[in-house]
Amino acid sequence: MQWPQKILLFVSFWLSSCSPEQTLPYYVDNPFTKQINYLALGDSYTIGQSVCTTCRFPEQLKSRIQTTYPNNPFLLQVIAKTGWTTTNLLSEINLANPSTNFDLVTLLIGVNNQYQDKPFSLYEQEFPALVQKAIQLAKGDKSNVIVVSIPDYAYTPFGQGATDITTELNAYNTFAQNYCTQNQIEFVYITDITQQGLANPALVAADGLHPSELAYAQFVERILPKAITVLGQ
């Protein structure tokens, strides 16, 4: 193929103007410098109530991912707040109107539906809607979404080992896991980690209710391999 003379002259001039120390610029779509966009959706367990900002699991996950992709710029957006139910999260996502270009989306929601005695049927209706919203935000690709199970706060000083809490949260987690399995969406179970909270107080934050930095680190150990798989697709 013959290149037009004008193009050849331009390329020759541009190359000759580069010093030996200069390198050619990367293109925007270069996979080694492409920005990774991560959206974390949830409630107090996502925002990291009672732990430092970098201690919450999305930040720890971000840090671990960056060790695998050290040359990639990284954007983490969190839409979460203590006390949010599925209804609140749906409303706030619509209000925030985030981009639909996220490479990874995590969803952890439902504990406040149980704590606030909302009808279970509300979760059955709104959890699938939130998963579909997460897929939409994850470039429309369900393989970019990871759902995380609900921690069990019965195993904290606040919960005092109440078996009814565990029973009710099991129903929420079973519904979520079954939905994800049926729809081929990644589900990561971390509830058993929090069920060690009374035996191992280091897994509970200073408020006696929420997971500690250590507990979140253990969440990340389970989420990370799935996230790396998502980003490596």
C-alpha cells in the first residue's frame, strides 16, 4: 500500500523532532493506561460507617486492584449512606444519574429493609430492580456486576446474638443469591465472616455494630478474585 506523500512527510518531520529520550504517546484506548471506573452501591456497609475512609471495603478493593493494574488511572464512585433501604438506594441512584460506563459495579443492600421491618415483598421487588440498574450502569453487561451478601449484625455487641436477626437476614441473602444464580450474576458470600464477630471482637468496629477494617479486608479477599476476572475480560 502506498502512503500519500503528505502523510509521509508529516511522519518524517514529527519523528525527527523527537529527542532520543522522548517516547511516543499512548493512545486513549491503550489497555495499559485505560481508566478503570468502579461504582460501589449500598448502605452503611459500603460507605464504611465507623471506620476510616480508606478502611471501607470499596477503598480497600480499589487499593488491591491498583496493585494488579498499577499503570491505570482509577475512578471510584460511591453511592451509599447509613440507613438506606432498597427504596432509598433506587431513589438516590436516579437522583445522582451516574455514568453508564463503569467497568465494575458492586451492590450490597438490604440490611435496613430488615432492621426497619419493611415488608419482605419490598425487597423481592426492589432488589431485582437494583441489580438491573447496576447492570445498566456497568455498560449494560451483567458480567461487570458483583453482588455482595448482607453481613449479620446479630454477631455484634449491638445484636447480642439474636437468632431472629440471623433467620431474617438468611432469608434476604437466600433470595439474593438465588436471583443472582438464576440470572448468572456474580454473588460473593461474606456473611459468615461477620458471624465470627462475637468470638473475634477485632472484626467489629468501635461502634459495636458495623464491620471493622479487618472484617472489610476479609470481604475484599473474597471479592478481589472476582473483580480481577471482571476487569480482565
